[in-house]
Amino acid sequence: MKVFSFRRLTALTRIKLRSVSLRFGLAYAVLFIGSAMLFLSFIWWGTVGLIERQTEQSITSDAHLIFNALQLHKDTSLNTLINERLEQDIDDNALYLLVNKNGKRITGNLIEWPSVIKTTHSWYTILVKRVDIDNVAKVRAYDMPGGERLLIGRDMRGLTELSHMLTKVLLWVCVMIALLAFSGGLLTRRLLRRIISSISRTTSAITQGDMTRRLPVHGQDKELDAVSATVNEMLDRIARLMDGVKQVSNSIAHDLRTPLTRARNQLEEAVIHATNEDELRAVINQTIRGLDHLTNICSALLRIAQIEAGARRSAFTQFDFVAILHDIIEFYEPVAEEENLKLTHSFPETLMFFGDRTMFQQAVVNLVDNAIKFSPAGGVITLSLKVISPQPDQKSSHPQMELIVEDQGTGMTEADMARATERFFRADQARNTPGSGLGLSLVQAIVQLHGGTISLSSTNPGLRVVITAPLSLA
């Protein structure tokens, strides 16, 4: 039973030590105790060392006074000087011993010469017995002119008592510090567990499908609130992306089902009602065109996904943006004339831009194609390009280009403009025109890849599309 209990206790200890909060609290406690012990040890050694240095200085000064007195007063004996000092020793901590060259005691308050003292002018810490009590003393020996040896020292019982007192005090202080350290560690563990538990509850609820859960922001701790706000922002973006995926999936299912159903019905009707090869061939050709339309939709979706993933940056290079705009104008002017539209533009002579030339050309082509598609006869389509200097309140310090495509077509409502860049979204007035609803989605992906933004506004009538992108993204 004891073995089982020991094993169970060991297993529980291992499980608890795996806890991040417990390890963090223990690390805090150990660091706190170690720092306090180092500081208190420094105080202890500093105090004891100071007293020892003062004692050595006192012994050295006393020896100098004795030697000076002997030189100034030739008739004064060393025996007399030692006895006078012993009589004047109020603290009763001075030690003197004078012996002849044979080691026999002449005078002093020590009985015999300590055997450990072999050399002179060196410091010794010895045990001396005074009044039947063994005390520690700091002593130093000196050679005298007549062959005598003089021992001068100080009783260190005060230092010993102080050392013992400091040791007891420091031990109690260490106990108190240890209690405070472990209390602080437990408090730190509790706070950390509360934060981790809050994150765990939120993420657990999200994994179970509740995308509305967020981390609490109390407004008291800036660091924790900043982390919570960042996590909440991440969750908001994940929720928006998931909603976008759901919408795209529903749109794909809806937009692909209709042409597939139409193609199936056409083939089925041809099998039943076709009377000759020409009728069958016409139905097959019509079906192939519908399937080509589906292929174009899938290609556009794949291209948008690649652009949003940033996998197309390998083709970035420096090119003249005005040149591609002139190519587009040259290509679409005959198309605009056929639709009785006027295509005007306002460009600088040249504007170097860093990016994917083919990709940005496709974006502008989509905008111009939409403008021609939704503009009535006699309308005007305007393309303009200019450089915008950075404003003081902007984060970027680089100039930006601004491309504007403006038409006089049917335009969009505020609600439609808010959703215009969603995949497969088509406004009510565009339901009867050819297209898949991916044009502006592709334009937005391309612009965002180049670090820019796209905005739509109404010109009553018509639509105004503005693209801004930094010129120094390289």
C-alpha cells in the first residue's frame, strides 16, 4: 500500500510539474530566493569584513604608537607601556604578550605564546582562553630590537556575537523571503492560470462552433488587454474569412449548378429531339461554350487564391505604368467607338512602378471592360493617373500612385458597393449582363498584393473606382 501511495504521489508530482503555470511560479520563487540570498550574503560578508578590517587597523595603529613611544622616550620600557595599555583597556578586548628570545613570558594578559604563530608581521586568527572562555582573537607578532617578540591582538568575541546574530537574522529573513517568494509564485501561477484558462475556454468554445466568443478586455492591465485585443482581432478576421469561405462556397455551388444543369438539359434534349447531325453538333458546340465559361470561372478562382497567398511576387519588376495604360487605351478605343462611347485619359509622361506588369494590366483591363459594359451609348469613360505625396498623418513615408477609372453608367447603391469585391457578387442591374462576378474580386486581390487599396464611389450617374498603391514597395 505504501509503494502504491509513493508511486501515485510521484506520478501526481510529475503531472503537476508539467503545468506551465506551476513551473513559471516555481521559477519566479527560485529566482526571488536566489537574488535575496545573494544580496543578504553580500551584506553578511561586507559587515564581517568591515569589522575585521577595523580590528586589523586598530592593531596596526596600536603597534605604531608603541614603537613611536619607545623611540621618543628611551628610558621607557616596553613592559611599562604594555601594562599601561592593559590598565586603559576599558572594553577588555586588547591582547598583549611579550616574551624573551627563549619564548618565556615577560608580561601581558596571555599565558603563553601561541604555537600556531611561526612568523612575524602576518595576521593570525587564533583561539584564546580568557576567564575559562575560549574566544577567537585576531593577532600579529612583531620582532623587537632586544630579541624579544611582541604579540598584539584584539579579542573578537564581539565580532563572533555579531556574526551569530547576523546569521540568525539572515536565516529568519531567508525564511520570510522564502514565504514571500512562494506566495508571490503562487499568486503569479494563479494569475497565469486565469489567463490561460480564459484563453482555453474561449478557444474551446470556438472549436465547438461558437465564433462569437472573445477574450475579456478589462481595461486595467495594458499588456494583457493588448494580448486579448490582438487575439480578438485575429478571431474577428478568422470569422470574416470563414464567412467569406461559406459565401464563396454557396456562390460556387449556385453559379456552377445553373450552367451544369443547362448543359445537361441541352445534351438530354439533343439526344431525344435531334433529327440530324447538324442539330446535334450545334447543341454540342453550345454546351462546349458553357463548359468553357465554367473553366474560366475556375481559372479565375484559382488565380485569385494564388494572388491572395502571395505566390505571384516572383514576377515583380520595375516598369513604366503609363506604358501599359496607353496599350489598354489603344486596345479599347475601337471597342468604345463601336458602343458609341468616348474614352478619355489624363496621364503623366512616365511613372515607374514596382510590381507585376501583366497582373496589374489585367486589373486595369477588368475595370475598363466593366466601365464599357455598363455605360450607355454616348457616355464618357475617363482614366486618370497621378502621384500623391505622403500626408503627415499617414504611416507610410513613400509617395503613392492614384489610378481612377470613372464612367457614366448605371452605377451602384451604397450596399452594392460595400459588397462589390466579394466573389460572385453581382448587383441587380448586372444580373442580365454576361459575367461571373469575379472581376472586382480579382482586381482587389491584385491591388492588395501590391500593398494598395481599392475604393468605389458613386458619381450620380456612374461609378468611380480609385486604386492607390505605393511606388516604393521594392
